Amino acid sequence: MPDITHISKCRLCGQQFKAIAQGVPIIGEPQEKQMVKFLGGVFQHLASKHMAHPQLQELIGFAILACIESPDPAVQEAQKNARHNMHRRTVDPKWGPQPFPDEVLQHAIAGIGLETEQAAHVMRLVTEVRDALLEQGPAVAQATEMPVMVSSE
Ligand SMILES: [Zn+2]
């Protein structure tokens, strides 16, 4: 019988978690329930061992801020910064820390064979789209890296 479990590891301490491989049905237990059970176990581990870790604090802070509405400008600023920082952290790592640098775009545009003026126009357009999607560049005010420490007190 093939091994149908996968071992997942906590990135913070190496603790291992067994989970049933996705796509392998267990009679009487829907896959969603298996995933909920798995995530519940990981959550218990994180809550008991790593609550003070900055990465976890940032994620929890984002989740909390996303659940409230507030007229308080300080809270709104914190929400804006948390959303921006989360957006930056969720860009696919395959694109690297600075996705689509100018040199790569210029090389790709040069390959099209446009006149110099047209190529410059396309470059401006493409970099504006890149910067808007990645929330970077001169048109975007830089959000502050503001750690949100979560405390129940
Ligand atoms: Zn751990």
C-alpha cells in the first residue's frame, strides 16, 4: 500500500505534522474536514509555541485589522500599511525580491523592434502597470513597516 501521508514542517522550529495527501479520499470524511483538522493542529502548535514571533504577529495583526471598521485615522493608517505589507509579502517568490526590473522590460521591448519613441512610450506604460500592481515606485507612497504586537491585556 502506498504511503498516503505527507510530512509538513513548522518553518519556525521544525515540528513535523502529518497530513493526509490532498486528493486521497477517506471514506466517511470529506477532504475539507481533513484540511480543517490539519490546520487546527498547526494552529494549536503556533498558538502554544510561537505567538511572539514577528511573522505570526504580523499575520494576526493583519487578520484583526481586516475584521474591523474604524473612523480612527491611526487605525485606518495601520490597516492601510498592514494590507500593503501583506500584498508585498504575497507576491510569488518566483519573481524575486524586485520583480520585472527595468532592464528586463527594456530588453523585452527592444525585441519587438519598435521605433525609439514608441519603445519609450511602451516602457513607460509597462513600468506604470508593474508599479501599480506591485504597489511600488515613485507614484506609490511607501507604507511604513509597522509591527503590530498582539496582546490580550
Ligand atoms: Zn514550530
